[in-house]
Amino acid sequence: MEQLKDADRAGSGAEAPFLDALAGRPTERVPVWFMRQAGRSLPEYRALRGTGSILDALREPDLAAEITMQPVRRYGVDAAILYSDIIVPVHAAGFGMDIVPGRGPVAERPFRESADLERLSRFSAAEDCHYVASTIKLVAAESPVPLIGLAGAPFTVASYLIEGEPSRSFLRTKQLMHQEPALFAALCSRLVEMTLDFLALQAESGVQALQIFDSWVGALSEREYRRFVLPHMKEIFARTIEFGVPVILFGTNTNHLIPTLGETGARAIGLDYRTRIPDAAERLGTGIALQGNLDPTICLCSYDVVEAEARAVLEESRAAGAYVFNLGHGVLPETDPGKLAALVEFVHEQGTAIRQSEVA
């Protein structure tokens, strides 16, 4: 793919502190956006979405584009994130995945043997996810801020396929990893190709950044990560260079994996709320932008608590060179949108001063 420059993607003369921060360039304000900002906490989202499967809603570009834009208008964030889901490719491939309200991604027939690889063999992002491209083009034509595309990392997506539903223990996934490492590697290799195809479609359609969600990789030890996951992640980041857009890697419970995540080739890493920004910055070294990491449950507290905790995060972010403010996981459904709007205003108005002030 021909490389695309940030300036071309951001529109003529458009201010893009989010892209500047990821590139390590100076910004006049601290950029901020929220994971899961497009969705469940917004009353306008609930009124528009109604009932039915999210996977059906994603197939309606006008609807998906409007949902993507709602938090941009409501909060004044510095980036929009595509209204999508990490299981879109495997669903589109016909594996038999659905998102069940109250449960999450569920597989009709979980991945159990080599024959199941065939169920992932027929995927073309351009053909099977053309509606995603249409949504991106609609958002890109309207949005005053950069649009972030997304995909799931091989381990996290594989865990849904193998477990058949969300899991806390990942017993079947770990069992397959260790007892049949060749099969697990073949599954991850197939998911790498699907992920890259899906990300390429989004980059070609107009997103200006990408985020890869490895939400559950923190369930692995560092030794397991190095053996079973790191080679696949290195391949993804080596090949996404040609897309010409910054790519963020995010996972939860990854404090013990931070140095290893830095070996993937990711130039931007999102931190969950369990990892202190100074610790991550020290272990990763220079040249990697950091994103995060206010605990989303804090946003359920009174606003004075929200602001105090946000100030603490910004103070810790002094240790990071390039930095984007975010939550340490997704916006919770119970969150008051007014608090998030006030939080964005606080970060914009005081974030830079806090980050530049001397440590007491």
C-alpha cells in the first residue's frame, strides 16, 4: 500500500494534537479520547441503537457513522474511534460468532481441532467488510478530528474462538497452547492475516490511526507471551508500517509484560489503570508514546474525585515524552456523560500546565 502522510489524512490544515502526540511532536494541549466512548453511556446512543445485535448495527454505515460521531460532538475529544468490534472479521468469515447482550462474544461451535481452521479460510476484508469501509468514508468526510480504526490481536480473538465465550481463566486456550502448540500457532497465523487485511481496509478507507486490542493477554506469563504471542505481534507491527498511520497496542493486566510489549515494534502503547505511567516509561525507554490511564470506575464518583484522580494521572505522565490521556479501559455504561465532558475540558485547559510543572 502506498504510504499516507498524517497531514493528508487530517485534512487541509486541520489541527490534530492526537496524531502529533503519537508522533512525538509538540502539542498545544494534551489530547484526550476514551475507549468505548461511542456507545453505552450516551443516551443519544441508546435512543438511536434500540435493540438487536451490534453486529447488525455495524452493517448500516449511516447508523455506525452517526454513533462514531456522537462522542465527538458531546465531549469534544481529540479523536473518534470507529464504532466496530474486534470479532467483526471472524464473524464475517462465517465462523459462527455473535455478541450476546450481557455475555459478550459467543461461538456457536468453539475452535477445537485443526479442521476448524477451515472455518476461517474464507475472508476478504474488501468483500466481507465493505460496510466498514463505507462507515469510515462517511466519518472521514464529517469528522473534525482523526478517526481511529481497530482490530483484535490474535491471542484475544483466539481466546474467544477457543473458549466459546468470555473467560476469566482461559483454561481451554492455555491447554491448547501448551498441548498443541503447532495448532495454536496455525490459528494465530491465520488471525494475523485476517487482522492485517482488516486493518489495511481501514487504512485505505481513511482512518488516521489504528488501535490493536489485546484485551486479555495479561492472563499469560511473560514466558508464555514470548513463546506463543510475541512472534505474531512482531509480524503485525512490522507489516503495519506500510499503512503509514500510527498503531497503538492496548491490553489489560499487562504490567508484568510491559518490557515485552515494547519488543513487538509498537510505537504507542495504551496502559490500563494498574500500571503506573512512570514505571512503564522507565521500562520501555524513549521513542514509545504512552496512552492512559484513569481507572474508568473513578468516573462513577463525584466530579471532584474524577478531577483529582485525573490530575494525578497527568502528574505521573510527566515521565512520558509523547502522551495521550485516556481511561485505563473502556467507559462504563453507568458513567454520567457530563463528567466525561468536564474531564475533557479539564485535560484540555490544565493538562499541559500540569505536565510541564516541576515535580514537588
